[in-house]
Amino acid sequence: MMSAPAANRAQGRGVERAALFSGLRELEAYSLPCDRVYFGHEFCQRRLPEAGEARRALELAEARNLPFTLVTPFVTDAGLARVRALLSELTGAGVPSGFEAVVNDWGALRMIRREWPGIPIALGRLLTKQKRGPRLMNIIGRLPADAADHFMRSNVDAPRLAEFLRAQGIVRVELDNLLQGIRREPGALPASLYTPFAYISTTRLCLLMGGDQPGKNFRSIGRCSRECLRYGITLAHRDMPVPLRLQGNTMFFENKKLPPDLAALNINRIVIEPSLP
């Protein structure tokens, strides 16, 4: 969890502070100050909230006078239908003030642009294509300057791609807090930075889906009992500079140290993860 001093320092730099929740219980229990609520799931459509749960989360945010961001994952057609149902529920009386959607799927982006053109959209972490592998830290100090610089950047800041994203209605991009540091181009899209957990890789083949039963791991179909809500796995190796955290279908590492130059990177929002997504 991001420490209160680190969060306060970020706010002191004029940076908006959001908090990310994947369930109502987390949101109801959260007591630290924040400026925005992120609610949903980036990595698994099975973890998307039900419509009533999302409605209640929006009500809790509005009761605290906090704007609301719906977070959505990469999806199949069935998952896309669930995203549509969530947006219909949350915008039935009109798009709430300050409402946003985070998309991690190009099909979801297309649907929202077509059916809810007034909703501001943020490009999620799964689509910003940073170089996240922690093993880079074993070689980054030995690389030529240009190569090291490359590994600190995201494709979304390439001028042609940034132009395309703006044309698609993307108003911000979501970034991970890389161990090797972050560099961005001047005039880049506004960005959110997630802390303390950065995602490394994700898949539909879920290790924890039945992983407590021999021979039933790495499944993407069949009944899901949401084992990821009950346990995770920490992995360590002498060649890995930090422990890896496996939660459901996604691997993470932890990095609590924020870049010192958020304004220069056009990072104007910190997204606090109270627990692993």
C-alpha cells in the first residue's frame, strides 16, 4: 500500500490522488484521503462488478463528493456485453459529473466511443506497452544511453500513436511505476501513475483458477470460484531483483518509490492500489 507520507507528497505537487478498488468491501473500508474513486478490474472480465455493485460504488463516491472512474479489462464478446451493461446502469440518468472509463481493450474503446461519446476515456495499463520486466534492472546500467532511454518509454508517446489516440477520444494514459524509471516526450498526453503495484504480464490462462487442486491449473474456461480473492503467490529467484506477486491471472511487482519529476512527465494523477488488484 502506498504510504501516507508518499501520498501526501504527491498531493503537495498538485497531483490528483485516486484510489483503485475491485470490490465494495474495499471501498467501504478505505479511510485515507483521495480525490477520485477507481472501481472495476483491469485484468479479468470474471472480476467485473455486477451492475448493482457498481451502482452502489458510484453512490458511495458521490456521497463523498468524489468523481468516479469505471475500470474495465480486456474482454471477449461476453465481457463486452457486461461492460455495456455496467455503463448503461451507471449512466441511466445521464453521465455523472467527472465520470470516466478506463479501457484495456480496443473493442471496448470502439463501443464506448460509439454509444457514449461524451464519456472521457483513459487508455489502460494493458494498452500503454511499457517495458515492465524487472530483470531489466540487471542490465540497465550496462546499456548504451539510447537503449536505456528506450526501456524507460512507452509507445503511447510516439507522435503518430499519440495523434491516433487523441483522435479516438483518449484524454489520458495509465502508466506503471517502472523500476528503471520513466521518460516521456514533451506535450505527451496527461498520465496516471499506479502505485505500489505494477503489472508485468497477464493471460486468460489463470494459474489460481483451481490451482489448489492438482491438475486443474492454467484454465481459461469452466467454473471460476474466484480463488484469487482468497490467496496469491509470491515468487522469488536470485536472478530477479524484486519478488513477483501472482494474483489470479496476472503477475505484479511492487515499487513504492515515485519519480521525483511528476510534472515534467505530465503525470498529474497517482492511482493508489490499497491491495493487489
